[in-house]
Amino acid sequence: MKKTLLSLSLASLAIATTASAAEYKLTVPHVTTTDGYNHQSLLVLKNYVESRSNGQIEVDIYPSGQLCSNAKECIAGVQAGMFDYFQTTIPELGNFWQPVGAFDLPYLLPNDRVAECVYDNEKFIGDVRNELLKRAPNVRLMAVSNSGGWRNIATTDKQVKNPSDVKGLKLRTVPAKTQQDLVKALGGAPTPIAWPEVYTALSTGMVDGTKNGVVDITMNKFHESLEYMILDGHGYMGGAWVFNDKKFKSFPDELKKVIIDGIAAQNQYLRSYPKHKEYSAYEEFKKADGVVYNPTEDEKQAFKTAAAPVKESFLESTGSEGKKWLERFEKEINTCEMQIQSDYDIQFN
């Protein structure tokens, strides 16, 4: 018995010693549940960072809005040094620096390979990071991941096949000008609704549809109300992960590398998740008698043409700086498309 108690005491001491050995602690809030992909990706980060730092860094994750209830509060917490790391969106970053909204303009990014190529360009992301730090001191952009696939238009009663079908429809959007301008350009009525209230808004008829990826739709049971989806792919759902800049710079270089590599591992998970889950999500949508429509090339072009005013509005509101960053973004897209075409050419030989 004494030997058992001694063993337990030694084990407790070892645990306490390990816990106190962490020189750095990262406080990481998020506003989704523990079964969501953001939380799961943070477990990837936690495992990588804690193990590769030999316990020098401890990562504490707080899900379901325990520390902050929305992106605005959470980013403010990162900026103030209350929290260390958080996932937001490109539109939310636009509240600090409008030109970053160029990356959220519809129909610019054509597919995952191009999007990942663009956002893997550290020179490009580094330039964006520096601009954001000027406008939002202490908010350091670390990476742009994927947060659920691609935005498509999904509706409750009316099938959409071309832009004219959107006319008069009330579509739920995020509270971002670009997303609302797109619905207006297509003839619909944009209706900003907070994420926790979308299910009720769809089921009660408050809105006629939403603009989300199929993984988010089925994960949150929106398909119980939605009957149609068109794969127009108007938006790449880029998740912008931001870090407290002072905290990041406080690490020695060897631990900075651990954090950067950990975020890269997390990013791999986030990019693979929607690809992995899309098949089962589409099957679940169809089993609920949902109809998925893949538009023709002519119909896709019609959507792009109809969305032209969104780009014009962005340039009017952001001026020469917005024009500069839109051109930079389009250049990065073009470069990636050429690189991928070169890969095709090699494969074809």
C-alpha cells in the first residue's frame, strides 16, 4: 500500500513538474463546437507545438465562445494581448484594412489548387501581413487556410440555375459589404444574419436561402430546410489565422519555427477536411431530397458577368490602394495558373 501511494505521489509530482515546465502558454479561443473542424485543427496544432517544443509551449484551447462570442471580440482580445491566436475571415480583416477585401471578390479564384498556391506564397502573405499590422497593430496574419470549402448559393423553394433566378430572393450573408453587394448584383436581397441564428432563419422562412459550403450546410442541419444548391463557387472560404504579434516576437527563433511549422500542419488539416467531407455532405444533402446543380460554362460566365458591379464598387470605395492590391491578387492568381499549366504540360508528355 505504501509503495502504491509512493508511486502515485511520484506520478503526481512528475505531472506537476511537466505542467510547470512550460515557459510559454498560448490562449486560443474559438466560437465553434468541439466537433467542428476549427477545434480539430487546433488539436493538430496543440499536439505539434507541445511535442516539438518538448513542453516549453503549452496550448490552451477554449471552444464555443467561452472567452469571446464573435470575431470582433476575439480579434480585439488578440490585439489587446488577452488571447494569442484566433481564426477570422477575410471580410473581418477588411474592417481594419479595406483593400484586403480584394481577396474576397467573387469568382476570382477558380479552384483549390490555385487558391492554395496563392496563399502559400510567403512573400505575398508577408506583404499582406505588414500592411495589416500598420492598420491593426499587434494583429499578425499567420496563414490563410480553408474554412469549409467553397461558397455556393443554396435555396429553400426556388431552384437557381442562372443569375436571373436570384431576383427577389432573400439570401443570408455574412455582414460584409462584398458578400452583400454580390446578392444585390444578382437581383436578390442580402440579409445579414448571425451564424447561430441561420438555422432558425431558414426553417421559419425569414430567408429564402444562404451562401455557404455544403460541409457547413449539412454539419449545421441547414439541409433540413434547403432544397436546392447551385455549384457556382462564388467564394473560396479563406480562414485567416491571426496571432498576437508581441507574443510571437517574444519567442526565440527555434520556437518561432515550431509555431510556424505547427500552423502549417494545422493548415494541411483544414485544407483536406472539406475535400474529405464534401462527398458525404453532398450525399446527405441528396438523401434529404436536395437537388445539386452544376452550371454549364455559359451559366458560370453569366454569373461572373452579373457580378461585375461588385468589383466596380470595391474599386470605388478603396481607391488607388484597392486597385493596387486587386491587381496584385490577380497577378498572383495568374502566376499560379501558369505554374499549374506547366505541371500539366510535363504530365502530358
